[in-house]
Amino acid sequence: MLLAVLALFALLTVNSAYLGAVSFLQWLQGSALEDQLYQFMFLGHLALGIIIIAPVLVYGFLHLRRAWPHPNRLAVRLGLTLLGTAIVLLATGLLLTRGMPLIEVQHPFGRSIAYWLHVLTPVLVAWLFVMHRLAGRPIRWAAGGGIAAFGVVAGVAGAWITGSDAPPADEPVSFHPALSRTADGHYIPAEALMQNDYCAGCHADAHADWQYSAHRFASFNNPAYRFSVLNTRAVLLERDGNVHAARFCAGCHDPAPLFSGRFDDPDFDHDGDPSASAGITCIACHAIESVDEPLRGNADYTIADPEHYPFAFSRQPVLAWLNGVLIKANPDFHKRTFLKPMHRSPEFCGTCHKVHIPEELNDYRWLRGQNHYDSFLLSGVSGHGVTSFNYPERAQVNCNGCHMPLIESTDFAARDNDGSGRLTVHGHGFPAANTALPALLDMPEHVNEAHRQVLEGALRVDLFAIREGEGIDASAIAPLRPEVPALRPGATYVLDAVLRTLTLGHHFTQGTADSNEVWLEVVATSGDRLLGHSGSRDSSGAVDPWSHFVNSFVLDRDGGRIDRRNVEDIFTPLYNHQIPPGSADVVHYRLTLPADVTEPVVVTASLHYRKFDTMYLAAFQADEFVRNDLPVVTIATDEVVFPLAGADSVVQAPPETPTWVRWNDYGIGLLAKPDRGALRQAESAFRSVTELGRPEGALNVARVLLREGRLDEAAQSLRDAAAAGAHPWSVAWFSGLVELQNGQFDAAIATLAGLAETRFAEARARGFDFSLDYRLQNTLGRALFERAKLARPGADQLEWLRRAEARHQLALSIDSENVAAHHGLAQVYARLGDADAANAHRALHAKYRSDDNARDSAVSAARRRDPAANHAAEAVTVYDLTAPRASHVAYSPSSRAAQR
């Protein structure tokens, strides 16, 4: 019996030496080395560990009974301790072996204790065995030493050959214009990416959440996407003779058919092929090995056919159980394969949520598309943007904080993620704003409820100011509430509504901003009498085109609207009403009161969201379209009651938002107007903030003065802001701009360099890092270049030019398609006499800059064709509050309630 125990322990020693050597090398090198050989060795470790339990216990207790009366009490005590330690070793091994009935330990802390006991007790067992034998019979050192030496040699040799990679393909498969690639250059079988049920075995809660996500329905199983991608494939097949350019879509929407090569088939069975409805599967995301830097988007990632544990996907119950035991007992290889640090980064999300339209697709030129990533990166929310109006108490480090909220779970991956003591996992429903899919696919109500919770309160609507007259030049009466002015029957007024983004880390809405339908509905009534209505809907559910939309109105090259997600035709925007994070917009409404109005005037403003506009819904539903019944979420609402002249004055409860914040938001929205549309009004608003004792007022006045070129006044306003306690990093940014424009290059360089290094204790404490704002790096590079022009030719000038080069290269390391950086480098290299580099960056600058001449032609055509869009595209637009046109639903209290 003793020989059997020793033989099994000897095998375990050799096996453990191999496993330990691999683990040590992984720790030393910081790279994954475990492979199929390692997993089979680990399976052997489990098997030997289970087999040895009975012999150890039987021999141990038999030997204890026989040796208990032995007069050598030291040997007895050591033997008893040895037996107890061996039992701890075996017990912790069982506890770590998940999948065993009744003895699983899932809590991370408990598993950590069991793991370290299991690692340390073998050393203690060996020492106690030696001490026990020293107190008794002589030890056979030669046999023990031979086993130990063999174990070390076998372990090191095995570790050396473990982790060898398969040779890459001689000619890697191309998925261009998607920027994706496979790790070995070969295709990946679609089935390898479609093993969701396998993942669900251990991650049931995450899988259940994913089942109703937009990722799950990203492919041909999404009726809206299906319509658009099939149209694009048809256009490309007719134009190019193949559908290769549609890979642009597939890199993010159709990974299973793309990486298996099926997507390239013009006759791809999008109805019958299982890969067509796979969507973004568990493995399609988690098998991504790296995202290229600098981030370009367009699916710029490397994906691998992941190596699995033995018996993965086996249909034999015993083998499938063994596979589960292996994963649960040794999950590190699984974690390293499927959850890398990169998966927690905004760059991972950005690889598909940053887009450019390649020339291969539009047969024109490179164009920027949707871009959540840069919008987040340059925001105050991320803690990287230097221009933000508002900053959080702590920087939001990634997208998961909003879009993968923690959910309570008993999954094997569950842990205490937030210090609450609850076991949770990150949700995989990705709540955001796609309220159409749950309605179109008849999902449970809780799916859209999650989206509604994200949308509601994401912005604030504030009926803030009113003025008498036709335009915005007259003095405004503001803020509305607690005091509300009396209105004169027969007079005309312009009412200002402020829209302020609150909870977003990127522009509202970003994404499919051309087909998202967000509009401001404003209703003015007097008693039961409708005085004016903007934002009404007709019998088909279509919103009045003369409403204010928070969208991007995108054109094709002929000036026609992109109305069916026909990305291959996108040319230029006519206007872009999206609102940056922490920013605002002001929307103006004109209301003429009838001379015979006798009751107070009630004005209600509501910001509504619907995923798809009626035009697009009708296009992809075709003959099935009846009306647009997609869910409408009211994001925010506000209401003001105006008394009539001669009536008693009205005092209403003010909004909870502090008055200075309301003034500041009002100024921000006015400052955001294109060109110089409302700078005078913005300055006045910000001066009101100053009068309320807030440093933001003087700081934002400086923004206005800079826009107007009033540099001396801007400098003084910045000094006032600093003295009042404005954010020092904001003061530094605008001070650097003033110094640069004044030709004070040394001062500008010192100021901007300090900002680029985030030399502000408060900013660092809040997790901010301004070095990632490529606008800052380019501005500093420009200041250095201007300083170089003043330096004496030779070493001094060369140093300034090299410093300018370094800053622009830093900008390109963040955004390789950055127009300003390429322009700056072209100038620097021209000064350095490097003609080849200068010409290369001039070519890249020409590639990435906008084509303004071509844009003007399309915009002019669109303005002539669409009067409502032409009106909305003005720098300052005043919308008329009138009764709905005949084609739109007439107002009544009941019809208004129905619309909501």
C-alpha cells in the first residue's frame, strides 16, 4: 500500500513540476503558454489527485492504528501531522475542482484560500515526510532524489515545448475593406464562432442578457440591418461584379460569415445559413486577441480560432462533463483566452464604434462616419478632453460603466465587483437606445425597460427665456421661473428652450444619427384652445418635417437625403444637430398670440426619442408597413404657464437645477451655434453666471471673446476666472490659445506643455489625463513650429522642429487619421528638408480632409429641394409655433395623450 501511495505521489510530483514550471514561465514572461498538452497534463493531475485519495486515507489510518502505541512519540506526532496535512492537500484539491457534486467553492476569496493551501501544503507534506522518516526508519535518498530530478527535468522540458504556435499562412486571407485579420491568416470555421450554448453552461446570466441585445441581432436577423446590407450588396454586385466592399459592414455585424469566407458569396443564403443569424456571438467578441493602435475603427482587430480545453463541444455527456471540470478547476487559461485587459478598454468598443467610409465602398474618397470613440475620448467624461464645459468628480474609464451595468449573478465568473458584498457580473444586454429591435422582434418588456432607463433623463429640457419680437436680437426675459412675465394678446414672442446632455459620455445621439428620430415637441395652449404646435405626428406616425430634430441630416452627392442607411451613397451632412457630452443647444420658437386670447398660455416642451424615423421604417418593412408604431421614449419635459397682461402675476416653482447652471447651459447652447450666430447673446448669458458668483462665467466669457478675436479682453477674463476658482486646466488651455494667437510662443509652449502633462493635483486625483487629447498635442506642436521659425538656423531651430514633430506624432499615435497632425508634420518636414516625409503627410492630409468644394454643390441642391431641411440648417433657426398642417394630426388633449 505504501509503495502505491509513493508511486502515485511520484507521478504527481513530475506532473506538478511541469504544471508549476509552465505557471512560473507564464508569470515571468507575462504571456500565455498553456495549450492542449498543458490541459491534458492538468487532467492527469486531477485524475491522479482523485485516485490517490483512497490509498492515502486507507494507508494513513491503518498505519496510524498500527503505529499509535509505538514508543517513538515524536515519530507518531510527525506522522499524525503529516496525515492531517495530506488530508488538507487532498481536500483543497477537491474544493478547487469545480463540477464535483456538493463541494464546489465559487466565492473568489474562498477559492483563493483553497488555492494557496493547495500550493503550499505539498512542500509541507514533503518536509513532514522527511522529518517523520528521520524519526523512524532510514530514507532511501537515491530514489527520492531521482524522482525529484526527473520531475524538474521533465517539468522544464515540457514547459519549454508548451505554447508553441502554429505557423501562419503564407498569404493571409484578406477581409479588406474591413480592417480585421485572423491571427494565423486562415479562415475561421463559422461553427467555431457560434458556440453560444457552450458558453451558457457556465455563464447563464450573461448569456440570458445577451440573448436580447443588439449584438445578438446585429446581422441578417435584424430586419433594419438586413434591408440595408442587402441593398448595399446588390449595388456593389452591379457596380463591381462582387460584394467584397460590403465586408466593411461584416467586420462588425457579421463575423461568423465573414471569417468563414461565406460572406463573399454573392448568393450567400442569408435566410437559411445559420451564420447569417448568428450576430455578434460570445466567441466573436471574446476571441479577439488585440485591437490595433492607433485605433482606426472599421473592425481593426485580430481574432483567433481560440484553443479550447480537451473535449470541448463533445456530445458525449462524460467527456462534456470532464471538459467542464477542467475549465472550472483551472480557469486561468480560459480567462486569458477569452477575457484580456483589452476587453475592458474603450478601444475595444471603439474598434466597431468608430467608423470611416472607405473609397472601396463609396467609390469616392475616405469619409469619417459615426465615431463614439473620439467623442468619448475628447469629452470631460473620460477625463481626457481639455475643452469640456463640465467635468465629473471621477473620470469614466471605459464604456462598460454605462453600457454593461452590474447584475447579480451566481455565474462562475461572478465576484464582488463593487465592494458591496454582492456577487455580480457585467450585464451583456448593452442597454443604450435601440428600442426598435425589442418591438420588431417581440421581445419581453424588460428589454426595452432597460433602454428606457438609459434614455430617460439623459438630457434636460429647460424653457428658459422669452423675448417679444420676431427674432433673437431683442433682450430676453430670463430665467423663466420663479417669476414668469405676462404676455400681451396679439403680440409675437420668441421662446428659448435649452437642451442639455447630462448622463452621456459621447455625442447625443451618435451612431445611426441619420435614421435615429429625436425631436422636440412644443405645444402652446390657452384653456382647450391650441395656439401652436411643433413636433406633431400625422396618421402614419411621421413627425412634421418642420420640427427641430436632434439628428444629422446626411446627403448623397446629388443633395438627396440618405434615408435608408445606404452608406455607400453618404457624401456630406447638410446639418448636424447632435449635442456633445456635457454641452447644450438652444432651440428658438416663435409664437404669435391671438388678439382674443383670454386664458393663461401653457407651453409644454418634450424631447422624444424613436429609434427609426418613418421613412426608414417604411423602406425596410415595405408592404408590411402600416404606420410607425415603434416605441417613443420621452427623455425630458418642461412646462411654463404664462399669465396674460392685466391678470394677476404668477410665481411658479423653479426647476431643481441651480440658477447659475441654467444660465450657463443657456450660454453654452448659444455659443454652440454655427458661425457667429449668437455670440452676443452667449456673452450676455455667461456674464449673468459671473454675477451669480460662479467662476464658470468669466471662463466661458473668455471662450466667446476668443471666438470674436478680442484677445486682450479674453486674457483679462481668464485672469478673473482663475482668481474666482475656475478649473485651472481649463484656464490653462484657453490661456495657451490666447498666448499663441498673440505670438507669445514661449509662454504658450510652457502653458500647454504643463497641461499635456496634467500638472494639476486636483485633475490627477479625479483620474484625468489630458495627454490623450490630440487637439492639445497638435496645438502644442503648432506653437513649437511657430517658435522654430523665430530660432536661428542650425541646432537651435532643429531642436524646436524636432519637439514640434514629436507632438504631432503623439497626436497620430492617438488618431492616425488626424488631419491637423498630418498638416503639421508636412510643415515640419518641409522645414527639415525631408521632402519625402513632407509629401507623404501632404498626401495623407489631402486624403483625410473634407472636400469642401464638392460639399457645397450637394448642400446647395439639398437646400433647394427640401425647404424644411434648408430652414433647419440655418445658423440660427426660429421654428414657428403654429397649428399643425393638414397632413398632421390636429391637437386635442386626447390625441396628445395618445402620442405620448
